[in-house]
Amino acid sequence: MMDRYSKLQMVGIYFAITIFLIFILLPFFEMFMASLRPLEHLFRSPYQFWSDDFSFQAYRDMWVTVPLLGRYILNSIFIAGVVTGLTMIFVVPAAYAYARLEFPFKNLTLGIFLGVNMFTGAVLLIPLYRVLRTMGLLNTYWSMIVPGVAFLIPTGIWLLRSYLEKIPRELEEAAFVDGASRMYTLRRVVLPLAVPGLIVVGVAVFIGAYAQQFLFAITFNQQRELQPLPAGLFEFIGYQDVTWNQMMAAALVGVLPVMIIFLFLQKYLVAGLTAGAVKE
């Protein structure tokens, strides 16, 4: 009876996973299929799932329709990379302080960080615009980097703090007994043990930085050469029509950097996400 119940439970779990994957992957699959269809095929009625006129022509034409497409993709990678690097520079010492030190208003400030995460960038666009204009950062890469760092620091602190708290304090205390300073212990003892957690937080920050570029780009930057891919996709919208197949192709190509990073770091992501899940 127990084996039968276990089998039914596993069937239910796999069924739920399958439904979830279909729900997540179906939009990407439809984007790929739309990128293969000629433009006139997209508006056929009734809807046709398969056709003999599929081709990769849109993947060739998109570079001609938007000559700066390659620049937009590189801009997105550059902005997300700089945002990730700067965010981690601030997050690592802050998360360590929240994980190990006791100071006034510790829990209050953590709650404020959590509250900041509840606000979207759209709520603060006007004050952010005034701050960036005062600092002379409008129409530069920094106009998209600075807000990205500011919005991702709270998320990074919360994620990394929970991981650092799982590292045994006895290891640091042993280093203190040998005369090591707090910073030396952080660099030589804590961070090497926290590599899986650092990778998880870094990838999460990179994905967040890659996803939030659109709002900041169209608000704080008017330089075409500095636009990231999400804003650059607007160039596929013409006065008379929209080249949807080329837009879908460009969007899929723009997603590839994030997918490649995820695939290469998948082992470390799994290790970081499951660390501390089992109580010893």
C-alpha cells in the first residue's frame, strides 16, 4: 500500500513539474516558432502551427533592419556585468555584517531593505531622474547602472546574508585566536567557503540587472549608441508595420547570454541553492 502511495505521489509531482515547465517554456517556444515564420504567415487565419515556409531568414534580416543590434546586445551584457560587479562589492561586506555583527537598528534596516524590494522602479522614476540630472549622469551608461545597483543591493544582501549565516562561526573564531583580523578572516576563511552562495547571488543579480534595463534606458538615456537590447527592440516597430518575426529572433538572441551563463554555472547554482537544506 505504501509503495502504491509513493508511486502516486511521484506521478503527481512529475505531473505538476510538467505543467509548470510547459507554462514557463511555452512563450519561448512560441517566440522561436514566430521567428521562423514569414511575416505574412503570422497573421493567417485560422492559426497554423506548422507550415512549409519556415526559415531562419529573420535571423539574417534582423541585423540589416537594426544595424546597431549587435551593439545593443553588447550594451546589455556590459550594463548587467557592471551592475553585478558593483552590487557584489557592496553586498559582500554588508551581508557579512548583518550575518555576524550586532549593531543598533539591525533588524529595522533589514526590514527597510525588504520594503525597498516591494517598490518597482516606476515609482521612483521622477526623483531618480532629478538625482541623475543633478549628478550629470543622464544619457550615459551610468544613468542605467546606478539605479540598477541601488535596486539590487537589498536583494543581494538578503540572499547572501542567509547563506553566510550557515557557515560555522567556529571557523572564524579559530582564525581570530591565531590573530587574524576581521577583514582577513572574511577574505581568507568566509568567502572561499561561500563561493556557491556568491555565485547564486551573482547570477540572480545579473539576471535582475539584465531584466530591469528597459525602464531605466527609455527614461534616463536618449543616446542611441548606449541603448541596451530591450530598448533597441523598439526599432523593429516601423511607421507602417512591425517586423514581429525579426523582433522575436532578436529577443531570443538577446536571451542567449543569460542562458549560457546559467548552463555553465548550473552545478554551482544547485550547490548554492541546496546548501544548508539538510540539517546535520
